[in-house]
Amino acid sequence: MEIINDKTEKLELDYPCNWSYKLIALEKEALEKAVHEVVVQREHKLTHSKNSKAGKYVSMSLDLLVHNEEDRNFIYEALKAHQNIKMVL
């Protein structure tokens, strides 16, 4: 279950589908390395989003095809657990 508009609802997606993760890290190179380690040989697109005002953090968007809910959640958890990634949205 995911919270959507302050309500607990099941997110209904038609798989496979494209999914975007917003990633936040301390430095771009470390974030790129982390993504490579998690998605390995899967086709993906990693694009710079922005830097924090103070320049301490960098955010990037990771877009890739997810095959099912388990796949989507597995990638999310693997990214979230990686030491070089501070936050996954």
C-alpha cells in the first residue's frame, strides 16, 4: 500500500512500465557508480536534476523499465540501501 493524497491506496500500474527514481547524493560520481552497481547491465537513463543551493547535494533522475511491482520495489530498496545514495524518492 502506498499513501496517495493522504489516503492509503494501492498504486495500480500496468507492467512492464517506465519508472523514474529521484536520487540524492553528496557527489555526482558516487551516485553514478551506485546506479551502475544496482542496475548493472539494464538499459537506463540517468540525468542530472539539480544541485542544492549550498552545493552539498546533487540530485539525479534514474529512468528505466520495471517488469513488475517486485522489480520496482527491489530496485528502490537496493538504491536506498547503497552507501553512496542519501535518499530515493
